[in-house]
Amino acid sequence: MALIPLPEVIRQSGLSRSSVYHYIDEGLFPRPVKIGERAVAWISSEIAAVNEARIAGKSREELKSLVSKLQIARQGCA
């Protein structure tokens, strides 16, 4: 499981910083994981899965469902 910082998330997704956080609030993008006291990163496989779903033209509801499943799977790894 590779972790990537926000600049790489922005590069891979084509989203702006504000859009990433807006989509997180809407449940359309995975939340970052805390990697330090003041640092976060994203799981690269989750970003890839969301990008693939966006490319495939999935609806907002389908994206929300995907993100929810990714978050549940993440909890199962802990």
C-alpha cells in the first residue's frame, strides 16, 4: 500500500486542492490518512479506483458508494 501526498493526488486526479477537499466533504473522494502530527497522505490504490470510476462515467451515487466501500475496506485492514 503506497501513500501519496496531496500534490501527487492533485496531479493524478486532475483536481484542484479545494476540489479534493470539497469532494471529500461530499463523500465523492477518499479521506486522507494521518501519517504524522500535522501530515496526511492518501492511499494510492483508493485514488486509482476513484479515478477509474470517474473515467468510466460513474454517477455521483456510484462514486459515493465506491468511496464508502473503500473506507469500510480500510477499516478492515486496521
